[in-house]
Amino acid sequence: MISLVVKTSESPQKVIDIAVRYFGPNGLNMKIEEQNPESILFVKDNGNVEIVARKEDNTTSVEIVSREWEHQATEFTRRILPPVPQKQPFILWLSLALIAIGVIIAVVAWFTFGKVTGVVIGVIIAFVGVALNNIIRPRNR
């Protein structure tokens, strides 16, 4: 048995529609035992998947309880439901600023002084920005 709670940008009705396509007769061929606008119960063999979708502020909270269909329930939350869009954190903007500053320092140092030291410092600053950007960026599911 597994119990999952995720947030999505979709409406509760859309979550139920997506669940029907994924778990229902045209998907994993589970039987719809009960359904209403905010919840649905699928059954097959000795297992079941129950999904409850509730509107909360600007998002929808989706609770999934699964018996014998844990892998499919997890896949549904990871690959099928669209996630809530994340706000861009301050550190993302900082990383982009570091990249720009590093490139500017490298170019100015190269054309003004013709010295490798300034270019190296600029490139290092830009690489720090790239590293920060890669660390904080949300990964694809």
C-alpha cells in the first residue's frame, strides 16, 4: 500500500479526467467503482487506486492511495500530472547575473589589457554562475 500527496496546477475535475485516461478502460483497464467530481476509485484483481483531488488556493492537492498498484500510482504522480509551476528563486537570477558579469569581465580584460589573468577570472565567475544555475534548476521528471 502507498499513500501519496502531490500538488498540481490542474483543476480537480481535470485530475479525475486524466486519472480515467491513465487507469481506466482505455489505459490500465481498471474498473471505475465509484466516481464523483473530486474523487474516483479504480479496482482490478485484488488491488485498487483511490484518487481525491481538492482545490486549495491556486493549486489542487491530489491524494492517491493505492493497494497493489503502487508503481502505477507513483508513475501517475511523476509523469502524468503536470506539476505546479515553480517560482524562479533569487539564486537563479544571481546565477544568471554571475554568468553575465563573468563574460563581461573576460571580454573587457581581453580587449583592454590583453591579459589572460582577467579573462581567467571572468571565466571562473561565469562558471560559478553556470554551476549555481545547474544546481537550483528544477529537473525534468
